[in-house]
Amino acid sequence: MTLGQLRFDHHARQAHVGEASLTLPRRELLVLETLLEHRGRTVLREALQDRVYGHKDDIQSNALDTHVSRLRSKLDKAGAQVEIHAIRGVGYLICAASP
């Protein structure tokens, strides 16, 4: 999967920006993978939480927001040219950065 300068190898579960590998913790990687699988469409917050944490995990209300914030920062710092938008009360959307 490719978006902006970001490439994601689903089988290896590895993200790259240009030629550089982007090292992400498991949960941030799951957030990125899920958003990329649905790129251009909003992923419901509940669906994203289920994918990242599973049904049995007890999570704090802002845990997902923290992972998304850290992921945004890492993607920006790496020059991925992608944006993750919070759709208030609904979920998240990933898209190529505006020029």
C-alpha cells in the first residue's frame, strides 16, 4: 500500500518512507495498517479500537488518541506526506497531505 511518500508492506508489516524504514510500536503499526486499508474513508473509532486493542483489553478513553498523535508526529518527522484527520465523534481518516 502506498500513500504520499509512505509505503506499507502488509505481509512484512513494515512501513517505509522513501528508502528509510519507519520503526513503530505494535499498536501504532496496527493503527496505521487499519487506516491505510481504508484510506480515503473514515474508520469508526470503535472499529479502530477493536482492531488495536481487541475486545477483551481494558483501555483508557484517550489511549487511542495518544497512539494516533504519536503516529502523526512520526509520520510528519519522516516526511511521509500523509495526514491523519480526526472526525469528531466518528473516527479517523488518512489521506495524502495537501500540497
